[in-house]
Amino acid sequence: MTIQELINELQYSIDELGYKPDTHICIDMLAESIDYIAGNVQDTYWEFLVDNDSRSDYNKDNWKISINVYDDEEIANA
């Protein structure tokens, strides 16, 4: 993901989905990752997605945005 793609995803979350600009962001290393399961967690990951799907909670103060991290091999095999 490029800087511009990240900016676009975050701006979309604010403008179109109604996230507050001060919403907290967390980064999740997904458990299905090959490296995670093998215990070989990398220092650097290049593949990630913005997860802006916490809108089921009607209270926007509880909404969170997560950046889901994948290893390169997992994306290549998808």
C-alpha cells in the first residue's frame, strides 16, 4: 500500500463512513499469517489493509480503525 492509498482509505473512512478524525488506529498482525503461526514474526511487513468496519456500534466514540498486516507470502498465495 502506498502513502496515497493509505491517505485515501483514511479519508474515505472519515468522509463516507462517518469516522471521527480523532478515531484511534490499531495495527493487527493477523493470526493466519504464515510467519505468525510459525513464530517467525518479521520486523517489516509491506502488505496491509485498512479495516474500517466497526460501524455496527452506533456510538462513534467506540469505533476503531485497524490496519491489518499480512506477510508477502500470504498475499502471493491468496
